[in-house]
Amino acid sequence: MESTHQPADAGGSRSVSDQCSELVLYVNGKPHTLTLDHRATVLDVLREDLGLTGAKKGCDHGQCGACTVLVDGRRANSCLLLAVAQDGRRITTVEGLAEGERLHPLQEAFLERDALQCGYCTPGQICSAVGVLAEAADGFPSHVTPPGTGSGAPVELTDDEIRERMSGNLCRCGAYPRIVEAVGDVSARAGAASWTSGGPAGQGVAS
Amino acid sequence: MKPFGYVRAASIGEAVRAAAGQPEARFLGGGTNLVDLMKLGVETPQLLIDVTRLPLDRIEELPDGGLRIGAMVRNSELAAAAPVRDRYPVLSQALLAGASGQLRNTATTGGNLLQRTRCLYFQDTSKPCNKREPGTGCPARDGAHRDLAVLGHSEHCVATQPSDMAVALAALDATVHLHGPDGERTVAAAEFHRLPGDKPEQDSVIGAGELVTSVQLPPASPGMRSRYRKARDRASFAFALVSVGAVLEVRDGVVRHAALAFGGLAHRPWRARAAEKVLYGAPATEDTFARAADAELAAARPLRDNGFKVPLARNLAVGVLADLADRAARS
């Protein structure tokens, strides 16, 4: 079986010096050719080079989830991704979820449910939730998925499933009950399918 | 973070050649542990060899009924793969009990095996640590060691191997396939990690410049039941205090095959050979399971603050084996 992590193209980062390389990142649909120090993380590049400050630096160690973005449609901690290794990948940040003035259903649901207080973790929560919906639709099990669930069948997102799948996103204000409701609303809505049907390549994300 | 060079390997041979004779080079998989350790100053490679685009991202059926898992298969893909869920549930469950959704999407099979201990002293460069800087001492022995080893530790190191996946692989009699400067070789997953002894800096038997290329699972027999259970301080996204991976086959109320491995107890997944000796050929009862667990854990030497792990391991093992036996009886 094929991995879903095939690059958009083979990637062709070019060494500029011992410590820097030139590479291309496709961020929210736009290609960016960048010459970067190998130490730069995707989070640093988004915030410092591209002016996309939605993804937040919380712990900077992959433990809080505030930096969550989608890479080729799957959620990841951008603080732990070296940008040079993501050459050719498609990256979606919270800024890329809306279609013009029309917010992503999860953004709407977070507003409707008042699923935030200070808001610092919210971009990461929302990107993570977009990933959760796609993973459940693609039949990814979780630690709480009942053993008898058929392999590959879409997983129903119960509150327990949402809590388990969102455990990589901390909220120090403690907005968790509302976050679970917001994700549940979108999951339950019939129209949700159109946002998650893009499959593993993630074409369904803000297309 | 110290500056470093970066190359992207186009083939296994190219990756191995780039690493040959370069002790300061590291292979880069998902990077979820390596990049973190670089930020902490624990790892200071001069060269990263990116192996994530090598054609090692497939799960393949083997002619003998086993499974070959490429080293670059992501943890989330492996946990979701139908043959793994259907035939080797202990492996899928172990992967899903570890880390977060984001980390599982990024972490690779090979990288998961090679992740380093989460011992606080190892991760803090202001503290001595024999694993990080051999000969500097082990403050964990008399310090914060609640999460650390009760079996197989040495005066030099009491760290635990943190991988859930590795515990399942040890119980499944998986093999780890390596490609290095001297060619290819295979190591049993249960023997891949080592005990600290007087060389705690070596987590595993992997040699300099060797690359994990795949993990292979032997065929699963139809009567085989398997399960992973993990005890941790919170319900999700935490390392194991103790975990158990178990494989059991029962016929006519008698144990025909048993493989038991513990996580969170030692410097490697602890394959419970003494317990298995008790189990083989014995009636599949709670009494047998308790005797088996006790036989294994008689060797435990808890530290000041982690004695709780011994009864926890015993109870987890008995519970998991009883559950598997119950399922075998009902099928």
C-alpha cells in the first residue's frame, strides 16, 4: 500500500552553502522559493519570513500543539519540522482555511460555541481539528476506537474520540468542553463531508 | 541549535555512503525526537542525512504470510493499516497509545525505534548523565526516578526505553533490518535495544552508520490473540509508567504460545522469558498468569520512588493475559 506522504513533487532543495539551502514551500496554495538556514523550522519560516503569525510558538517542543499546521493534508507540529526537509510540501495554516470572507466550518463552530478564551492555542486547535476530521473520514483509528471497528471504515467522532484525538493540543484557559462541542458540531453536520473528502492528499482542505 | 549540513539521500546506498566515517552525522526521519534534542543541545550533529524520501514508505505482504514495514512508514499509517489492525492488533494499539495525532503523522517506524529516553537528566545539558556524557555520573539514581527502570538497570544508568511500538514488536518476534557500511543484517526486535551495563550511551545494538530499512513481522497464526495495555499518569499523550504487550494462543484451555513484553520497566522492551516458561503448556487461568508474572518480576530491583511499578506490571500482565484467554475461550 502506498503512503499518503508522497511529496507534491520530488523536491529539489539546493545547497547554497554548508549551512543553507534553497527550497520551495507551497503555503496556502502559493509557492515560496526561500534560501534558509538548515536550522529554520517551518514554524519560524511561517512567522518570521512569510508573516503568517497564526501558528503560535507555545512550548517549541511538540508538546502543546499551538504550532499545528497541515502538511500535505495531515496535521503536524510545525515547531519540530525542519523547513529544508519539507521542500516541495503543501502547507496549510489557519490563514489558509477560509475561502475569502467565508470562514471554514470549524472557524465558524469555534465562534458559535465560544470555544476559546485567550485564543493563543486556537489556530493550532482549529488546524488540528481539520486534521482530525480528515483522519476519521479516512478510517484512522484512535486509542479509544472500539476494537471491532472495521479497518478502513470512517470513524464516528464521539466526544471520547474527539478528546483523545485532540490530546496533542493544550488549552491553558481550559476551553476544552466548548472545543469538543465545536468539533462535534462540524463532524455531525451533513455538509462536513465536502470539507474532508479530499482524502489524504488534502485537496479537500480549503480548496 | 548548532549549524549543520543537510543532504537528501536518493537511495539507501547513498544514505549509507554519506554516513560512512562521519560520527557526527545523523539520519533524519520524522525528526520529532531528534530535532527536539537538537534544540535542547543534547544532539549536535554536523550533518543531517534526510532519509524520508527513500522508497521505504510501504507496507508489503510477504510470501510466508508475514508483513514488511518500511522504515519510513509513518506511525499513524502503520496503526491504521488493515493487515496490522486485523492480524497484529497489539502493534496498532501500541502505536495509538503513544504520542499525539500530530506526532504520529510525522514520526517514522525507524525513528520510533531509535528514539532516546525521556529521563529528565538526559534531556538537561546542565546536569550530569552517563548516557549523554559517559563518566559524568547518574543523578537519577538518587534523584527524580519515579518514571525510570526497575529491571536490568546498572549503577551507570536507570533510564527506560520510551517506545510503545518497540514493546509490541518485541512481543511479536519481529525482526529489524539494517543496512550499513558492511552490508545488510537482521536483528531480533527483542534484542535490538540493550541493557545499559557500563555503556549506557548505547541504546541499541545498531552500529555506526547503520540505517534501519524495515521491520518484518512473522506470520500471525489464526488462533493468535494479542493486546497492548498502557498505564500512564493521564488518559492520553503521556509516556508509559508500565505497559504490557502480549501475544497468546490457547487451545483446549491450555497455553500453546505466549509472548509477553513490558514497557516502562527497563532500558529496553523487557521480553518476559521467565514468565513465558511458566505459561507454555499450563492451563490458561488467572492463577497461571499470576505465577508467570511473579516469576518474571522476582528479578525487579526498584529504586526509592518507583516500587509501585512492580505490582502495576503484575496486575497489567495478569489482566491482559486473562482478557486474551477469555476471548480465545469465547471464539
